Amino acid sequence: MGKENEEIIPLPHYGRWISGTLVILLLVSIIRAFAHGQIDWPVVGKFFMAPTLIKGLGNTIVITVLAMVTGLILGIVFAVMRLSKNPVTRWFAGFYIWIFRGTPIYLQLLIWFNLALVFPVINLGFWEGRMVDVMTPFFAALLGLGINEGAYMTEIVRGGILSVDQGQLDAASTLGMTRLKAMRRIVLPQAMRVIIPPLGNEFIGLLKTSSMASAIAYTELLHRAQLIYFVNAKVMELLIVATGWYLIVVTILSLIQTVIEDYFSRGQDHPSKRSLVQNFFHFMTLRRGKAGGAR
């Protein structure tokens, strides 16, 4: 009976308090250093909503969305080819992945942009024109980012397809479905549960990678910020503005990713891994749901 009345005293965790205090002190010192550093903060506020930067942000979002759509389409096509029993298509898909995952995206953008040096004229039979007129900074950025993303999406989609039980394909075959129809109607909808989390991460990564398109004069956010600080010499101020906009957009995309993941994770016993921002948004969503149910 004495043991039942004993009070359980938790062990003190001094290491947690010490490490937490050190992290807070480090964070405060970094914030103070930037706050009192040689940064013209009024310039940051002045250019944060500058029309030219807002337009650059719009170009960043446009090229990111189009490149991701291109990469997703290529990823699905090449993932199916990679899983094909045809050795030629399987080899070609592997070669595509090897080339575009094995070379830097910066290099690929430069190759696409300078393609006119190899093919001065493009002839499609029904139309002929100069490559320099076709391969604009926008089109070069779209091809460079989209095709490179397709190589990564191929492996993501392939992993999602392999996560679906092979017996479902066999059952679809006995019902008279072709392999492609079974993929479209049975396998891919189920594979989305596995594909969505890395797809969201790839989309956010692609948004940041799109800044490399400034190397080929595509007027995205970073390129427009560079054009401004080349004139007024406010380098850090304009880079801080660009950083702020990237963080805002990435935060919004993280919240959207949370909603989509929750939709496709219905019925799962274990929650998917989320970032800090995603966990906060998920917690607030659950609280609103419980408050609504209490009423």
C-alpha cells in the first residue's frame, strides 16, 4: 500500500534548459547584429512592395508552376517506361534520369539558352525559324527546370507505383483492362498517397531553384532584385526583400501541402511527417474543427 501512495518525481533535464537557453541567446544575438548592422531598413520597406519586384515574383511563380507540370507529366511517362517489360524503353528512361540528375541544373539552363550555337535554325517541316528567336529566356528556363524536374519526379512516381500491390494490376488484367488503363484508374490514384509528400517538397524546392534562371536573364524575382541593386548599390537590402518574399511563398505552399496531404492520408493510422509550419497549421485546423463540433 505504501508503494501505491509513492509520488513519482520526474528527473530534472538540465541539459535541455541549458541547450534551449544557448539557442535563444544565439538567435537574439543574430537578430541584434542584423538590426544594428549597416542595413538601410527603410529601403527594405520601400522596395518590398515595388511593382517591378512583384512582377518578378509573379514570373517566379509562373515558371515554377509550368516547370512542375512539365516535370510531373514527364515523371509519369518515364516512370511507366522505367517499369515497362520492354528493355529499350526501360533503358531510355534510365538514360534520361542519368543525364538530367547527373548534371547541375545551372549547366543545363546554360546549354538550353545557348542551343542556337549548335542549331542556328530550327526546321519542323511545316515551319522554320531562328533558334535564337525560339529559345527565349522564358522558354529556356521552362525546358531546363521542367526536364530536370522530370528526372526526379520519375523516381518519385515510380516509388509510388511500386507501393501499390501488384495483385491489383493482375486483377485489373483479368477484368480485361489494359496496363495503361489500370495504371490510370487503379494504380495512380492509390499511389498519390505516397507521391504527394515528396511532390510538395519538390515543388517548394523548384520554387527556390528557379532563382538560377537569373543566369540566363529570365526576369524572375532574384534577377529583378539584382537589376535594382546594380543601380542603387543597396545589395543586402534588396536581397533581404527577395528573401522575405521567398519565405512568404514557401510558407503558403507548405500550408497548401498540409491540406493536400491530409486529404490523401485519410484512413491512415499514422500521421505523415510535417514541417514546423505545417504542424502549426494542422493543429489550428483541428482546433477549429473541435470548436465547431462543440457548438
